Amino acid sequence: AEQFSVKDEL
Amino acid sequence: MNIFRLAGDMTHLMSVIVLLLKIHTIKSCAGISLKTQELYALVFATRYLDIFTDFISLYNTIMKLIFLASSFSIVWYMRQHKIVRRSYDKDQDTFRHLFLILPCLLLALFINEKFTFKEVMWTFSLFLEAVAILPQLVLLQRTRNIDNLTGQYVFLLGAYRALYILNWIYRYFTEPHYVHWITWISGLVQTLLYADFFYYYFNSWKNNVKLQLPA
């Protein structure tokens, strides 16, 4: 689930 | 990706393009705070340290490159371009970078999800983005008369923030493990900073008069 975390936001 | 997130990214992109086009075509940066633009360049440079190490999607990489390139070009235009730099309101734009950068850095050293260089820089960029608009708002307040493009620029940035909050609410209910206090609180603070400006922006738009901030 971590790779779909807030880090995919800009 | 949900519709709020996409719309948020697009308004963010438009805000930067509106600003670059304004500077490029009318060869003027009057009313624009260089301090805010430099802080944004720093925000993007510290947040996107993962650009070459973690591949998320083509969309993500391209958007990161656009934000880095556009923010540094705006700073370049305002500092180096021989015509544009003459229109910069240097005497009015007196906000000190360090008053914002230092507290954000200290806060990021203490509050972060993991104590690593990349993670601390990422957190720092979130805190700094939340307050980076302050020099611009101070400049708007001082000059009071705001041209349409500067007003639109700040409006688009505010819309981007509001849409990101809707995106977080949407993701919270649709994705498991999606809880990010640091991002949410700094994002909320950032959006609240625009509230006052929005009030005057909507009033001037509703009454169809030129945007003017109170003294």
C-alpha cells in the first residue's frame, strides 16, 4: 500500500 | 487518480503558466513577489529529490520536471532578464526568506515520518509550501491595486489547495492506510492563508469591480 501513499502527489 | 487530484494539479499548472506567460509576453513582473517565487523553487527542489530514484508514473515525473523548470525560469526572469527585472518591486518585497525557511527546517527535523535526509527534506518542503505565499500576500497588501493576472495567479493557487483537500478526503475514504497528518495539517494551514484573499477576490468578482484589498 505504501507506493500508493501521499508520495505520489505533487 | 481521482478528479479532485487531477483538477488540483491542473489549476496548479495553470497558475504557473499564467505567471510565466505574463512575465514572458508583457516583459513585466510587477506585483509578483520574488521571495515567494524563490521559496517555491526551493519547495520543488527539496520535495522532488526522489525524481530520479523512485519512479511513480510518467505523469508524475513529467509534472515534477515542469514544476522544477517553470519555478526556476520564473526566478531567472525576475533576477536576470534585462527588461523584466526592472519591473520588480524590490523596495516593497521586503519579506525575509530566513524567517520562513529556518522555522520550517527546525520543525521538519523534529516532526517527520522517518529521520532520513530525503524524508526530512520532503517534510521541510511541505511546511515551506504552506507559508511560501506569505511574501506575495504582503506585497499584494502593500500595492493594494492588483492587476488581473496577479489576482488570477493567487486565485488559481488557492483553488489548487482547496482541490487537494477534497482529494485527501476522497482518498481517505477510498484507500486503505491513507492517513498523513503532516501533509494534511500543513495543507490545511496553507489553504487557510488564502481565505482572506479569496473573500476579497469573490466580492470584487461578484460586484464586477477591480480587486482592491483594504488598507
